[in-house]
Amino acid sequence: MQLNRLGEHIGAEIVGIDLTQPITEAERAQLNAAVVEHVALVIRDQHFTPQQFLTAAAYFGEPMAQHYTEFAVPGLPLVNEICNQHKDKNGQRVNHGESWHTDHPNHRIPPKYTTLYGIAIPDQGGDTEILNTRAGYESLPTALKKRIRHMQTANVFLGSATLHPFSYAANAQKERQIDPVLQPLVRTNPENGSQALYFSTTKCETIVGITPEQTQELLTELLEQIVKPEFIYKH
């Protein structure tokens, strides 16, 4: 197994390992350490069945169910298909993850990682982009970091003032709204003590103490400052 950096601030690739076969505890520890350090990890040349993909994902933690259970692979509720041919109840195409976000902050215990495996992809376009909000947070002016470091977000299935609503979530929200879950806006990684911005513009109802509209203004301001090419891995 070999690790190669893909960028100065984010991204590394692993070659020389087959996750359809059992791996050692040392290899598992090395893979997990690589994600912590590099934020985005690309494991090359894998050929999974859905069950093998689930087994491989479990090397990084306990898999959890997605919100959109109707897109689950038959017989495997913990594996979802993300496809640009999915339609909502109104017959409109479902666009998955169009805006910057972290997955499921409206869960009391949100997922540690998101794991993707490409099946059918276009020759160009349709890139998946991952933003290193740890490096982004470190780059913020000291006064802004001091202002936000103790803030908390209140998260629901779909925030009422989000600037990025999409029809599928708007319909589902009527049935699946949950009580707000509080999360730190600046989250500390227990693995290495580093701090990073942690929020989803679609699921944040409000930052505690300010209105939903003021919340979206602040989140937009933060994104404008940290969304920089050097902090992004584009796959």
C-alpha cells in the first residue's frame, strides 16, 4: 500500500490495496490516519459489489442510514444510489448535493465520513468537490475566528431560510421534520485536536442567538472567505 499526496492542503490517493479482501489492523489504522490528515482520500482501482462497498466503508466506522431511504440498494438499506435520473413526487429531477454542505448535521451523532463509489460517470463535468474547512478556518482573520468560535448551529432536515432549497427536500420536510439538533459551528476533531468550520447551508435553521436570515448571511460570508481552489479537491 502506498500513499501519494494530491494537493498541498487537501487530498491523497492510496494505491496497492484491494478492499474486497480482508485487511490488517495496521492497514486499517493507516487508512484512517490518512483521512484525518488529508481530509479527502481516493482509494484507486477498486471493484465492488454493493455488499463489498459496505464492508469497505465499515473499515472507517459504523455505517449509518441515509435520509433518502427510497434510494437504497435493494436488500442493503445502508447503501444508497445517487443518480441524476431520480425524480421527486412532482416528476422533477432530484439534484443531490448541489451546494456546499456536510452530511446530516441534523443527527445528534452525525456521520464521521461520506464514502462514494462511482459506477457510471460522465467523460467530463459532474465533479464531486470536497472543501477543507480546517484549512479554511485557519485562514480566517483572527477577529472573525474569535467571533464565531463558540457559536452553535440549530439543524433540521431543511432550514426555512436556506438559499439552496430543492424540491425533493421541501416535499420530504413536511413528513420528516425533526426537532433542531445543536452542533458547534467550529468543531474540534478528536483524532488530532484540529478545528474546522462545520455546517450545512441547507440544514441549518439558525445560529443560536440570531435569525435564520442573519444565519444564512453569516454562512455565506464564511463560504466566500474559505472557498478557494487551494482548499478544494475536485474528483
